[in-house]
Amino acid sequence: MEVQRYIEADIKSLSREKLLVLLYEKMANDLLDARMAIAANNRIRMADRITHSQQIITELHNALDHDIGGEISRNLEALYDFMFVEHLEILVDQDPSHIDNCLAVMSPLLAAWREIPPGTADEEQARKTQPSSLFSVSA
């Protein structure tokens, strides 16, 4: 029980950027595990990993803020929608090419998130939500 509280506190202290990196990494691991399950003809394990990966995509999709993210968030939404459909295809036909498609989309996103300095999302949100002044003070 104590370990669970420590993990929860640790997760809550992560920057948004680091949390996104962890989610992308977990999704990649789920997909790679699903590929191994397909090769081993373990449909239950494959379905479990794909379902978990779909849950991550859903969370990422639901976290998008089009007001703050603009075109970038709309592009991410399209990519998440594509990956979600690919996950459905994996469940239906167990074709690892759908896993390859997801990893091909996800890899550059993961690399990009790894490059973003921690706190950038919070700074951008604060900047966009600050009320603009009608009058500017100049010195």
C-alpha cells in the first residue's frame, strides 16, 4: 500500500512532457508485446496489450486542448484517430503490419516529446490564458 502511494505521488509530480513520454513509451511497449503475442499465437495476451494501448490513445485524445494547441492538437487528434483504427484492425486480423503503422506514427512523436524541456506546456498554457490588457504600459 505504501508503495502505491509513493508511485501516485511520483506520477503527480511529473511534468506534462515527461508524463507524455512515459505514456508513449508504455504504448510502444504494449505494441511490441502484442507483436510477440501474435507470433506466439496468444490471442488473450495480444488483446490485453492492444486494449491497454487503446486506453492510452483514448486518454491522449481526451487530453487535447484545441484552444491552446490549435493546429498541432488537431493534427495529433487525426494521428490518434488513425492509431485507434489500426488497433481495431489488429484485434480483428492480428496482422502485425498495423503495429508497424502505429509505431511509425508514434516514433517521431515520442522523439519530439523527449526534446521538449519540462514545464513548457505549463508555461504555454499560462501565457495563452492570461487576460490581455487593453492598455500597454511602456517605460
